[in-house]
Amino acid sequence: MPTPRFHETGTAKLLLALAVLSMMAAAYQWRIRTMRARERELTALVDARTAELRQHGRDICCRERERCCSVLLYHRLRAR
């Protein structure tokens, strides 16, 4: 019986399997890292836009309050 070539041995197959599993684990870790980084980016973006919307809402309320006060003052002065 001839001796098997290295790539035909159990050791070579085991090393290949370990290499494939290591590459899969590395790819998985890389994907998780990129997804978490993207999550941080999106969270920051949502927080910034939410703050903008809140400020915009406050600005609208202030303008509306000023408009109402102006109208009320106008009617009071006109009633005199």
C-alpha cells in the first residue's frame, strides 16, 4: 500500500477544517463589528435628528404663542 500524499492525510484534512472554521469565525466577528459600528452611527444620527425636531417644535410653539399674544393684544387695543 503506497503512502498517502500530505493533502490526503487526516492531519491535512484536520488542518484544513480548522483553517476554514477560523476564517468563518473571523468573518463573523468582522461582520458583528461592522454592524455595531453602523448601529452607533445610526443611533447618533437619530439622536441628532430628534433633537432638531424637538427644537423645531419648540420654535413653532414660541412663534404660535407670540402670534396668539399679538392677536390678543391687537383685539384688546382695538376694543378700547
